[in-house]
Amino acid sequence: MDANDIRGMTALELGKAIRDRTISSPEATRVFLDASLADANRGADGVNAYISIDEEGAMAAAADVQRRIDAGDVLSPIAGVPTAVKDNICVNGGVTTAASKMLEHFSPPYNATVIDKLKEAGAVILGKTNMDEFAMGGSTETSYFGVTANPWDRTRVSGGSSGGSAAAVAAGFAPYAIGSDTGGSIRQPCAFCNLTGVKPTYGSVSRFGLMAYASSLDQIGSIARDARDCAVALSVLSGPDEKDSTSVIDKPLRLCGAIHGEGAAEGLKGLKIGLPQNCLEEGLADDVRARVSEASDTLRALGAEVESFTLPLIEYAVPAYYIIACAEAGSNLSRYDGVKYGFRSDAARDMDDIFYRSRSEGFGTEVKRRIMLGSFVLSSGYFDAYYKKALQVRGMIKETFDEAFQRYDMVLSPVSPTVSYAIGGQIADPLAMYLADIYTVSVNLIGAPAVALPCGAGEGGLPVGMQFIGKAFDEETLLTAATVYQDATDHHRRRPPLKTSIKTTQRKRETDAI
Amino acid sequence: MKIDDRLIEYIAELSKLKLTPDEKERRKADLNDILGYMDKLNELDTTGRPEMTHPFEANNRFREDRVTNGDRRAEMLDNAPAAEGDYFKVFKTVED
């Protein structure tokens, strides 16, 4: 089998080829490692999807999984299939940096629960992917290790914060990848890179070993080329965990239907979809609006009942989200004090100096900005006006969704107001960056699941994404609907153009000058 | 809400961050921008509304207090910026 054929397969296809002995796990792993390493060696001309690639570890893991498969162990449908993991998820043995100078040399003494689960399922981890520093950003431009380019157009951003995971899959450096989503960090890069991604219900995937950004919003999920791959990866990742007290014990996700396409013959007959009209009005680019409208027609043609409605309070989601996320971030990141692990400034001369200098030199601009916002909204005198108010609004937003879900099985909306934009184009205006999260943050505030998937080409042939938002623990409806849509359409099969000569773009951190 | 010099210094102190004069000006400007936008929430009457701190009603789940992790002392000390023997090393914190 040709390397390009292998790089073009979905995770499930590759898993089947490995089970059928068409290819071995070490052979497949070699193909993806070669592609990933070749890109890494291109330096500033590459995609820069990875922060670290574990060639030796991946080959050893592949050989080990192959031995187990040969011995007849049935591990999972994706046993032997390589994957890439966002660098805020702890993997014992290498470094996990959260794309921060603060953790440049941090070597986790333990695995995140999802890593143990992936290994049990026979996954082979190729490396750790680039991201916005501590997952704070929507373009992977705040990474200490430089921006990740979009494989569709290397002068543009891959999205974020899981931009490295999305770029790795889009460029064929990994068949699927693991990301995290606090306010859209899986869905928006999927929209920018023509991929499918799932932000699971809060509590369905353990957060143990995920470096905390905003604990009541963070959730780990999967990024892949189609909904079936997302579903199978999620079936591996999800489940209760004693080490995460917020992981839900009594609500196992049912995903078989989505993976096997059960009931797909009936199409989407009887599925009630709500389309919030006010999410398609001002502020949304014409190409995105057109593609989402066309997708709603396609869903209707597949048997779904699509009804327009007004989803109130959407315009309050961004301010409520950033107050809550920053408050939690400020508290979570107080652990980085230059004492037990992480960066310590050489210039420090006393204990207080260690705290101040290590944090000031170790964190990037966006992280400092959010910590400061968090400190402010939690400070005495402003707590009620900002933090308490935001929590109350969060409850009101939850009510509007609860009401919508009494009438609809799922809600359809855009993911991002625009297609991917130029590297360096928006990063100097933090408020504009925050406002671009308008369609994604509500999902995290209410804890609901959402699936982002491609719905066509926008300006310049760049990918446009849409999302299905569902009831808590009803990933199955979303992923099954996505599978039916993808079986009937080709948008998700579009691949970025192969480039031989690449325009050099800057690979320094975009925020350093701001 | 207006973030002035005094307030930005106070926020930096709460955040344990030292700002350069240039950074101070930039953060003052963008925090004013962002907080100005957040004031939009004041359009909503939230009187008597409950505060939603967590996506779902959750009860504390307790587990048995038993040690499950092995001895990782060496690995953890390896991550320390400074260590001596079995200890993290910092500057003296008490007066003579």
C-alpha cells in the first residue's frame, strides 16, 4: 500500500486494514511518523503541528500493539492506529508543555486517564500537538513554540486552541487526534481545517491529567475526518473515573449507532432540528451563512424537520463566558509559582521575587491578560458585579437551551463567524478574538455536547463548518445525524491542496510584540 | 468601569505579575476595552437568579482514602527548578 493511500484513510479504515493484515501497525506508524518528521524538519516552512514527536516511543508502542493483535487480543476498532495528542494532556515519559515557556521542560510523572484508556485500546501516540498557550486562544498564535499554519492555506491560522491537533489530521500527519474544548477549542479548528470534532457532554470524559484552564468548562474530545471516527475515539475516551470527581458515573454514552450507522437507512426521519435565526444574522460572513443554510436544506431532504426559531440571550454568552473562564483560569494558574515544577526566573532574589519574576517571564501575553481579568472579576468590590452576574446569566442561558431542547432534538448553528483568517490578522485585538467565539461558548457554559462538521467551501475554497448541539449525554443523536449527513454528502472528503513550494510565514509567537 | 493606574497595579499584584511600564499601558487599554464590553451583562435583570457554578447538579463523590499512586518522588523532584536531597529548594523565608 502506498504511503499516500495510508495517509488518506480514516482511523476506522486503517484499524480494519491492520486487523485484516493488509498493513501492520508499525508500518502505518512509520508512514505517519515520516510525514510528521518531514514537516517538522521544514522548520518555518512547515505546518508546525507538533510540539514534540516521539519516534522511538511510537515505534515501540506499535510493535507492542502488533504483538497483542497477532496474539488474538481484540483491543478496539482502532487498535494499532496512530494518533496525536494535544500538549495539555499529560503523557508520562516525555514533556507536556501546554505550549508555554512555563512548562517547556515539564515531564509529567503520570498519564492522564484518557492516555491510559487510549493505550488500553491499542492506540499509538505519535506526539504532542501545538496549541494556544494553556489553551487560551482561538488561533494557535499564542503558543510559545510558534503558530501552526492551516494546511489549506499556510498563510492562515489553523484555528485554536487545538490547532495543532486539527492541522495534524488535515495534513495527513495523523488519522485522528485528541483535543480539548473549553469554549470552542475543538470545534473551531475543525471548522477551519475541514474536520469533524466532538466536544462531549461535561463529565463524560475524565479531565484527570488535563492541564486545567477553566475546570467547569474544560472537556477532552476527538478530532477526525468523519463522525464515525469521532464516535469510536469518544467511545475509547469516555467513561467514569475515580480520579475526576466531576466525571459522571451513571450515564454511559451510547455510540454504537453512530459508529455502525444503525438506523441510517431511515435517514433523519423524525429528527427535529432547531435553527436559531438570530445566529444567522449580522456578524456572520456571507459564505458561512450560505453554507449553513444549504446544509439545513440537505438535512431537510434527508428527512429531518428543520424549524427556524429565536435562541434568546446569545449575545450575552461571550461576556459571561470570558468572566467565568478567566476567573477559573486565574485560580487554576496560581499553581505556577516557580517552586515545585515549571519555570523559575534566574533573576529571582527572594521568595516573592520567585513568584513574580517566574510568572511574569514564564507566561505569555494572552495568559497574563486572562489571569488579570480573572483576578479583577474575583476581587473584593467587583465580584458581585462581574463574577456573580456572569454565573446568573449562565443559568439564564442554560434555561433558554433547556427550552429549545423541549422542542428540538438538536440545534444547528455555525461554528465560527468566518472562515480561517491570515496569521497575525486579528491577534492584536483581543476583544475581536473573544467575540469570534459567539457560536461556540454557550455549549461549554451549559455543559452540552456538540459536533462540528464540514458543510462546504467558503471564500477561496476554505472550509466552512457547522455544529450540531445536543441534549446532555445525547452524543449519539448528534454523531448519528452527522454520519447520515456525511454518507449523503462529500464536504468532509475534501482534502487540502498538496503544496510543494510553500510561502514562508513567520513562526514566532504572534503575541510577543503586543 | 475604568481601570486606572492604581487598579491595574492592584490587579497585577493579585495576579502575582510584574508589569513593565509598556505592558501596564497595554493591559490598561485592553482590559478597559474588554471590561467595557462585559458591562453588557448589566442589560439583564438577574435579581434573585441562582448562580450556576457547574454544568450539572453534582453531589460530592467520595472514594476510599487509600494510596494508589506509587513513589514518584524522584520524578517529581526532577521537575523542580531547584532541589536538594529530598526537598524543593527555595530562598530562606523566615528571618534570623
